[in-house]
Amino acid sequence: MCLSLLFLNLGGGELFMILFVVLLLFGSKQIPNLARGLGRGMREFKDAMNGIEREITNAANENAPVNNNNKTPDSITPTVPLDQQESQK
């Protein structure tokens, strides 16, 4: 994307004036605190989005059908029809 579109067609002089006004308003000691707070907020937002995505993925995996066709022939018990069970007694 074009850099001029990102800054709404602001030139170098206008950006310098904006940064100068921010420096005057907040002072040199407050700007790092503001940047730190902004970074923490962005990190919390990202963590929240990852948490929601993880919950959705876990819910989808829990509702997925389970494939139980992995039984070996030894673990399968033979079934006897009801009429043969009565005759065996």
C-alpha cells in the first residue's frame, strides 16, 4: 500500500509538526509510558483473539466423530445369535 495513503497524504513537514506537538503535550518522560501501554493493550488483544480461536478449535475437535474402527481382531469378542445361546445351555 502506498505510504501516502497510510498517513492521509501527510508530508514530512506535517508529520514532524504532529510529533513535535505530541512531544510538547506529553513530555519526553510520558511518551515511553504511552508506547508501553499501547504495546500492552495490543498484546492483550492478540492474546484474547488467540484464546477465542483456541476455544473454537477445541470445541470443533470435541464435537468431531470418533473413529473406533481401529480394533484388532483379538480385541473383538464373538457374538452368538440368541437361538444358539439357548441351545448351548
